[in-house]
Amino acid sequence: MISLKKNFNIAQFQSLIALFVLCLALALLTDNFMTTDNFWNVMRQISVNVCISVGMTLVVLTAGIDLSVGSILAFCGAVTAGLLKNGLSIPSLNLFIGFTVLGAIVAGFLIGGGLGFVNGYAVTKFKVPPFVATLAMLTMARGFTMLWTKGHPITGLGDSFGFLGTGWFLGIPMPVWISGIVVITAVILTSKTRFGRYIYAIGGNENASRLSGIPINKVKIWVYSIAGLLAAVGGVLVTARLDSAQPNAGISYELDAIAAVVIGGTSLSGGRGTIWGTVLGAIIIGVLNNGLILMNVSPFWQQVIKGMVILLAVIIDKSNQKSE
Amino acid sequence: MSTKPTEAMNNKAIKYGIGVVALALVGYNSIYIQPLDQKLAENQQTVFNAKAYVDGIWNQDLSKAYQDCTDISQLIDSFNQDVNSTFEKNSHALGIGNIGYFRVKGEGIVSAVNENNVLLQVGSSIIEIETEFIFGNALRDASGLVKINDYEDTADFNSISEALNDRIRQEVIPSFRSKVKEGDSVKFEGAIELNKVHLNLDQLEVIPFTLQISS
């Protein structure tokens, strides 16, 4: 019993220990890692991944997966930028609808939530495996992005919108504030609400949850919608940071999000994991990326190393499950 | 006992009321509506018109710039002596990269009329005058007249190249293509793009600004 308890405690803190070791190694190996500028640089860079990883965590906790977040991010960023810059013209009614920054962002969020809802609906009502449903959405959303942007970036979005991606408030970059709000909301949602308990219950044992009267389909649709919404938040952050909506934004972001979730200790079979773990996972990936760049490691080797870290995290997770 | 359902209903009404007010506030601050024709008229006043800009500089500044350009044979000789100083003296560039744009002029004998270009024998060199693929920023950047920092929106800056290339495609190329034949003597002014690191002088590709058949 004592040994089991010890294992459990170590497993709980393994991401934190990994991050500490990583930071220590980078501080010794590079000159610029332990500087304030680099700290905020890393935090700004991981903000987008934190947002989409939080959504991914909720999906993975229900034993699902969402491969479409990168494409949804691109589409929502493009919609927000397009509406902000060009508005909507309806020639048949001789009507022009202009969008303020708030309006364009709300529209982007609604599109993200809507596409997430379609994912959830396909998974629950048509029993399409999450992998397939969201893979289809990945392709569709990328196509929508190309159609909306005609393959060209949308640029020149204005200072007030750009502030969301590049501005500072009380000495902290805006993307960090936004991702922080997302994280705290998700932590409250998963740990203090009935909805959060339902998510864990469904991922732990779906049949038992159904028999207990949990509205599984409703919860899953909400979870996929939230994942879509958070991808849209990421899309707005990316677009604001670059002052440009790129049609090829967000490619392979879903893999970084899954990596953050897995490294953070969330079980891919569902029912186990925390938002804080995912945040740590995202920070580890961000620090790893930053450290490899500071050490002038080739981008090709960076991919290999990131893949190995993810594999190692899954192996450790599996061995923890066995010991539990 | 009878007050509980009423209380619940009141709470629900308050919740819905707050929701509707919040939605109305968000909606009010999110969009504005105006007649499309009025918006289009406003846009015409504020949107950068690249075609009008090109029309404005075509006869004066641009023509003057392209008349004042380096003879292509001299440029090739200069490259053979010192690449770096030739780039420094003669090229225009947007940034700090290896690409430079040069205004050139010359006269040569048509050695071939191909589907996409016309080849000229200029001294001992073969020069390729582009007649089909008039793309890129060579004409704009070689002119040295247009600076990127003058434009807040890079799309506006890029649209100048599009307008310039369009005008060349529509006004310069058709009359030249319809008359040119092998053996003709052709005078040209135009722009070339060269990479300092991978310099290839074998068959320079000229985007023409003027083309004149002299026999």
C-alpha cells in the first residue's frame, strides 16, 4: 500500500519534475534561457497551444479525440479577420454589415463553437468514431479557410485588434491573460461543476454513466463545441499576433495539443487527467521548442526529439496505469 | 408552498432578462449597418487605387527612370569585374537579401521569336525579352520610385506591381508581338532581377517597359 501510494504521488508530479529538469538543463546549456524576455516570449508562444489543449483535454477526458482544432483555428481566425476588414456585403438587399472588433471576434467564436457542435453531433447522433468525424472536419475547415481567403492572407487588421496578440496589460502579455482566463474557467468547469463530473464519468465508463442517467450525448456535444470555441480563441490570438490571417495557419497544431494533453498525464482512454497537467504539458513543449532553438538544434532534429518526448510520456503513462 | 413556483419563475425571468440584455448589448456593439452603395462610394474615396497611381507616374516619373538606366552590355561587363560593387551602384532592393533589381536598356537583333519570349542578340550575349509571363515586382522595385514604408498595407504596395504588369501586358506586349520577327532590330528598356549569390548572366531575362522595333 505504501509503495502504491508513493508511485501515485510521483506520477502526480512527474510533469512538474520533468519541467524542472528541462529548465535546469537549458539554464546550464544556454545563455539566454533564464531571462525575463525569454520567459515572456515562451509564455506568449504557448498561449495558443494552451487554449486549444484545454479544449482537447475535455475531449480526451470523454475518451474522444479532436483532430480538427488546427483547421478550425485557421478558419475562425480568417473569418474574424475577413469580417473585421471587409464586413459582409449583401448586394441583393443593398446592405453592408460592418463588424467591430468585438463583433468579428464573437462571429469567429460562434463559427468555432458551431463547427465543434457539428463534430459532437456526428460523434453522438451518427456514431461516427471521433477520429474519423474530426478528420473530416479537419479537411472541411481547411477548405472553408481557402474559400474564404481565396488562398491569400488577410492583413492590416488595426491596432485595437492587434493589441490582443501583441499588447501588454499590467506587465503581462495579453495572450497570457486570455489563456489564463481560459485555464481558470476550465479548471472550475472540470472540478467544481456537475458538468465536469459528467465528463470524467463518461470517459471512465460510458455504459455505467448512461445507466446512471448522465445525458451522454448532450455532454459530448457540449465538449466538442467547447473544443471548437477554444480553437477559435486560439485563431483570434494567432491572427492578432501576426496582424494577418494566414490560410495555412494552425497546420499540425492538433498534434501539439494532443502532445500537451498526453505529456500532462491525461489518459487517451479517457476519465483521467487534469487541466493543470495539460498546462504543464504545453509549457514543457514550449520550453522544449524554445530550448532547442536557443541551442541551434536543426528543425528536423527538433521534430524527432519532440516525437520521442511524446512517446516517452505515453510509455510512462501506461506504466503508471499498470502500477495503479 | 404556492410561492415556490412563482419564485422559480421569477428567477428564470430575471435570468432570461439578463441574458437578453447582455445579447442586445453585445449585438449593438458588434455590428453596424449601412446601404451598400454608400459604403462602396466611401471605399472608392479611401481605398488605394493602384491603377490610378500607375497611370499618374507612367508618363513622367517612370518613363524618366527607365530612360535613365544602365546599358545591359555595360552591366554585364561590370558584373564580370566586380559583382558586389555593381550591385551596390546599380541595383535597387527592398530589404537586405541577395536579390537586386536593375533598370536596363539595350539594342539587339531578334534571333528567335518563341511562344513566351523573344531572344535578342546583344553584342556577344543573348537577352530574353519576356512577352508572356509578366509577373513579379521587377518593374516596380527596379524603378526605385516606390518605397514599401510609404504603404501601411502591403497589399496596396503589391497591387502597384500588379497594375504595372497589367499595363505592360495590355499596352506594350500586344503591338510588339504582332510585328516582331527574326532579324528585326529591337530597342528595349526594362527591368531584371538578379541574385547576388547565384548570379547567372548566361541569358538575362528582361521584363520590358518599352519595346521598339527599328527596322
